[in-house]
Amino acid sequence: MRRMISVPIQNILNDLDVTSLRVLVDTGPLVALCSRRDEHHTICVEQLRNLSPPLLTCWPVVTEAAWLLKENQLAVQKLLAGFETEFLQLLSGVRTLRKSVLKNPPLGGIFETQFLLFC
């Protein structure tokens, strides 16, 4: 049986040139980036400084983020404005993700070098 070795994500990020990666972002970081009230806002903003837009996402993630932010209209506006400013980009479909994921190294062979999951 193979044993998984846990490596802190920061060690992996330090070894990668994250400025050239395409980043797939999930609900949690989107909510944290849009809401200063979120407990993870500061760390997500700090990590974002090392990344180049656009951040890739999908409609279910946007819908869930908007639902979680519904009490904070300014945060919802920031979320939606992310598409107008090209900070966020919708994936065009599952094929786009399938072509880019599960190719070769880094992150233990999970993502190819142009992709990083930010969640």
C-alpha cells in the first residue's frame, strides 16, 4: 500500500512559478476575497498577489458564493464585477477542465504546470 506524504501547500507554492499558472478557484476563496468580514480574507488576498488573473471558475461556484454573500450586497457586487474586469473567467465546460487536469507533475501528478487549484 502506498503511503501519502503530507507536504504543506506553502512548500509546493514556493517551488512553483505561480505567476504563470491558470488558477481554478472554488467558493471559499471567492467568498473570502469578496468579503472583508470573512475570517480568511487576509490570507486569500495575500495569496492572490502571487497569481495572475483571470481566476477560472464555474457557474455552480459563482451561485454558491453569491448565496453565501447575500447579506453583504457590496461583496456580491464585487463578485459579479470580477467578470466585467476579467479578474474572473467562467470555464467553458467540463472538456476545458478535463484537457488541463490529470496530465503530469507538479502537485503529485494531479495538475499540469499551467493549473493550480485555489481552494
